[in-house]
Amino acid sequence: MGGYLKPFALHLTHNDEEANELLQETMYRALANEDKFKVETNLKAWLYTIMKNVFINSYRKTHKRNTLLYKTTNQYYLNSSMNNLSVRHNAAENKFLNNDINAALNSISRELQVPSLMHFQGYTYPEIADHLDLPLGTVKSRIFFARKVLQAKLRIYRAGR
């Protein structure tokens, strides 16, 4: 079965190791969702679709993780992997900022903290809901409330203050 999927994985990733990981994740997802496969349909096309979706979701996570939003009257997206336009602080400022962020994160309940960290890491709402076995609306509201709490706790770092 992997005989026709491996070349497609290589075509998508251009890297043998990443292709193997993509193939493994595809097979895992196929087995985990085998109840969704309809016997009278094309298995090969179903597996190709799973692989393509896994690849796209992985790309989006990586891209989202490397994108910063610079908030001004006009919003600019900065891709930190492509350039180094992010604001640089000295080591002391970074230490204070990191300590304050960690303290704020540690002060919120785990039920708000876990989905928020997963979302920050690039997971989609449905992926978080599946992983935590929660309704989608619950995940969205927990992330919303966590964001509000963190904004209040870290308001000293807001631009213009």
C-alpha cells in the first residue's frame, strides 16, 4: 500500500525523512478513521486525500508558528523565518518578559491553559477538541477566556503604554 504513497509523499515534502513521517501519519489517520471509509469507494484516492490534508495542516501549523502580527493602525504580518524584522530586546528585558508571560500562563487554570498553549503551537480548534475530547465550542470559549485573562495580566506590555 505504501508503494504508491511514498512517491507522493516525496513529491510533497522533497525530503526522505519528512516523507516517511508524512506516510506514517497518513497511515495512522487512515487506521484511526477506517470507519469513515466507504467500501465501494476508491481506497487509493481516500489515502491520497488524507496524505494531502495531513501535509497541508502540517504546513499551516509551521507557517502560523513562524508568523508574527505587528499591531498598529495598519496590521502587518511578519514571517520570522523569512526575515529578522522582529523587535529585539536586550537580555534583561527578554528575561522579564519571559518570566511575566510564564507567570501569567501558570496563574490560569489548566482547563484554560492547555487548549491555549495547543492553539499557540499551531493546532486547529478541531484538533484540540479531538485531542482533549471536548466540544468544539468549549475549546473556542476556553481559548477566548484565556486570551482575555492573559491580556489583562500582561497589559503593561501593550504598545503605547
